[in-house]
Amino acid sequence: MAKSTHTGIPWLRYLRRECKRNIHIWPFDGWDIPQGSSVVAEVYPSLWMRRFPSGNRNGDCQAAYAAVGWLRRADLNGSLSQYLNPPLEPQERQRAAIEGWILGVV
């Protein structure tokens, strides 16, 4: 876990510096995403991989396909907002502000 974290943090800094659009790093920048912002969020595709037929995609391609498919579905059916602002206790929100949260976990 630490290896991934230490690899990812410099990339987040790079994106913030180099991108022309506003980037919202969820949930560290807040649970509510400002209009017109691009979002960077951690997802765990294994939550959704079985919901989408894999066809002849390899594991990595299927993980990406499932993540995008789930996000699309949640946006279209109006449930994405509940995942972006999950019903957490105040103590859980404080911990998530430091440690992060996985989008899709309620």
C-alpha cells in the first residue's frame, strides 16, 4: 500500500500543476465537487467487474471497463452523488480527510 501511495502522490501534484482545468482530488479537496472540475478519485474495480461481461478483455482492460461502466450507470441513474458524499459519521469523515476513501463504498 505504501509503495502505491508514494508513487501516486507525486502524480497528483503533477496533475494539479500541469492541467489547465480545475482538478478536484476527491475526497481530500472536499466531498462536494465544484461545477466544471475534473475529478481524481480512487476506485476499486473489483467491486463491479462481475457486473459487466468481459468479452475478450484481459483483467486490466476489464477493470477499466467495469469502473467506467459503473460510473456511467451511477451518473445516469442519479446515485453517483450518494457515493461522492457517503453517509459517514463525523469521525469517519475526519479519518477519510487524511487517509482517503474509495469511490463506490457507502
